[in-house]
Amino acid sequence: MQFRKLLIGCAFASLAAVPAWGQGGMLTVGLKAEPSSVDPHYHNLGPNNSMAAHYFSRLVEQDERLRLLPGLAVSWKPVGDTTWEFKLREGVKFHDGSDFNADDVMFTIERAPNVPKSPSSFGTYLKGKTFTKVDDFTIQVSTERPYPLMPVDMAQVPIISADVGADVTTADFNSGKAAIGTGPFRFVEWVPGDRLVIERNEHYFDAKPEWEKIVFKPIKSGPARVAALLAGDVDFIDNIPPIDIPRLKGDENVQLSQGVSSRVIYLHMDQYRENSPFVKANGGGDIKNPLLDVRVRKAISKALNRDAIVDRVMEGVAIKAGQLLPEGFFGVTPNLKPEPYDPEGAKALLAEAGYADGFELTIHGPNDRYINDAKICEAVAQMLTRIGIKTAVETMPKAVYFRRASRGGPDNSPEFSFILVGWGSGTGESSSPLRSLIHTYDKDRGFGASNRGRHSDAEVDTLIEDALATVDDDARLKLLQEATELAIGRNQGIIPTHYQVNTWAGKKGLSYTARADERTIAMGVTSDK
């Protein structure tokens, strides 16, 4: 692992003398990315899921290493080869004082996969499952085949109140009208672009958080977030720019937390349209989509100098990637390593595929979602241009980007041809990205929900589905490894570039346990008072 440049320590100068977090139990947090909605089911996206965890609970919760913990369910167990039973917590109240019971779970699982205009649905966790209410505090979930990951899936879906009604809209949540959960904090207000405010739920069923009130302030610019911390305008920030980490080392006024993420940054390519909208012949004319050819996809992978991306773009605060998860996570295969930089080999593959003179391409990506996302797009474009694929760059805010990337084309198809994306495994194993990014897109069954390149391979699909139905861990591991080796090693269905390493910073006296899922959770910020 490339940790020679990772600096974990304390940071730099001139903080305000009196910490605001000591005043009235309030904590102010500067976030790189605010949620696109308060609706917990609108978009299965990191910033949204992170924020929703404050005011909505799940049946099963996860700690910083993604280990399972009781949530709204106090226990779970298989009661047959294809059925799981969840015993629900009694005595829990929603923020409006109403009682939680099985009806709220049944309402949630009906709504969550069917939110209108969702850029990335929660259906990937719910489709193919039959939920049955046994009594007010018992739920059973059945599948056609054995399914060992049921508790993990139930850790992904926020539970809402049935009292909000079947006609509830995303706008109702954004206004606060329907933002009624059972979580440790209550929603107060959201002013997009300015602040999102929550207050402690004094009737929370579990350990109450330290803070009485949290004010989240979106600060998109990395230097601006650091400046806000140093000026005392905020108490705690996420996504420290890699370039600032060396400067932050050694100052006793700031405490840093750092950890390897379960998120892979990768490239998705249009693999289903012969006439792809942002792929052109040299000079701008029409061309049959070269990305349909695996040799071209492999050439692109060879053209990427991952060491340069890690060392120069990411300032050493990343790990180059050759598959879906870094070492230490379930499903990682020893047979896939990061593709070595080989521009001459890339050119040879292009020539073999009939594109010796290259072609023209546009890479699309967000400019406010991942660490240095726009800079990565620029670096990728330069590397591809060097091997003859003349590549333009277009980046945009994530709220626009994900909608267009998922359903901006005709008939709600993906709009772009070649995109930069990231995926964090909420399950802590490779079944999550395999199911969502690699499996053939199948909306009805919940597969391929974020497969924006529409990669499809029946053999890989079978391996993924078999893995999801295999209870024995050793057997499931082999299936996940084989699926990964075929999807990336043989097919180059996506092109991994690197794994994120994430850094948080707070004023002296504030600590945070770095999370593999990258979430910035105010409950995890503690003071030494």
C-alpha cells in the first residue's frame, strides 16, 4: 500500500482562541458536498446517505468498519433456507411522537425503490425480496434463493414513517414536512447552498449524541473549508485537500483523522450504443462506437498512469486500483493488480482494433463530488490524448451530473459516453459494486442500478447471482473473485483508477473515527471535555 506520503497528525496555524463547539453544545461542520435532497430514498448517493443517517434509522446499523449493529431491529436470523426474520425494537417513537412498528417498514420498502426521477434507486437492495408483516414487531423477508446478505441490505435503507402517506413527495422531505425519522437528531431546516440544521432527539432509543445542535455548512472549495476551520468559522471539516495535508502536520491546534475508503474511483464506458453521442471520428464526424471493442477499453486502461494520478493529482493520498475494493475487503482477488502504465502497448491495441489514428472523445465527470474529481478528469484526458484519443473534458456539479449520467439521454437512458464515477461498497464486500455497476442493467430485479455504461455479460451475471445466493463464505468468495476477474480482467467492463483515502480535521480537542464508508457522521465527533 502506498502510505509513504500519508501524513496523519496535527495541523496548521491561527485558530480562534475560543472553540465554538464549547458554546451551548453546538457543532458547526463544513462539508465538501451537501446532499441533493433530504428525501432519504431519492438518490443512493454518499452525501445523501450520510446526512440521512442523522435523522433516519435503519433496521440494521453499521460501525466505522461496516460491521453490523442492531438498529430498529434488535435481532435477525434465518428461519429457513430462503427466509430471514427481523425482530423490531419496541417503544421507539418518531420525531413527531408517533410509534414505530412493522407498518412503517412495510411502507418504506414499498416506497424506497419507486421514488420518481431517482438518479440511483434503492431498488438494488429491495427488488427480488418479499416482505411479510408477521406482527407489529416482526418482519420476515423471503427470496427465491438463499441470500446471506439480507442483514447487510437492510443496513442500507432508511426507515420512514407510514404516516407521511403514500402521496408524499421528495419536495415534502426537502421542506421538512415529511422529514420525520427515529434517528439521533431531528431535522430543523435546509437552506440549499447555505446550511442544514439538526437538533438532538432527546427521545432517541440509543445512546444520545454529545451535541445539542449541528449546523452543516456546504463549502465546496477545499482551500475555503480549511480557511473556515482556521478562522474559527467552523469546528470540523471533511475532505481535506491532499495538497494541504503536509502543511497541516505538526500544528497542535488541529486534529486530523484519516483512513482508507471502500470507494473506488473508476471510468465507465458506453458499451451498448453503436452511435455513442460523445465519441467522434477525428475531425468530428460520426463513427461506430470504439468503446464496444474490449481492445479499446484495455488500451485506455494501459494509457492511464495511475502512479502519476496518485502521486501528482492526489498528492500521494490515494492508492492505485486494479479492482473494485482495496486489500482487506471481502471479495478482493489476488489475481488482479493495477494495470501498469504502457502507452506503447495501448497504441498497439488501438491499432489492432482498427483505430491506429485514434478518435475523439469527451470525458464527463462531477466537479464537487470526489476528491480532486475535475483534476482527475483533466489528467485522464491528457493521458488519452497522448495515445491518439483526442479527449475533451466537461465537468459539472454533481446534482446535474448524476441526473444526466443516469437518465439524461433518450428514453431516460444514460446520456454520456465516457464518465468518471466513484463507488463505495456499503456492504464491505465486492458484491455491492458487482451487483450495481457490473451486472446487466435490470430495473425490475434491481440489478445494474448504477451501470451507466450498460456493460453486460451473461456469464458474469450468473456468477454474481450465484454469489448472492451462496451462504458458505468460502464458496461465495470464490464466486465474487471469479466474477471480478472476468468483468475487469477479461472484459474491462469498467476501468478502476484509484481508491480514496479520506481525511477529516477538527479543532484541537475534537476527535473523529475515520469511516470506511467515507460518511461524515456528527455522532462520531467527540470532544475531550
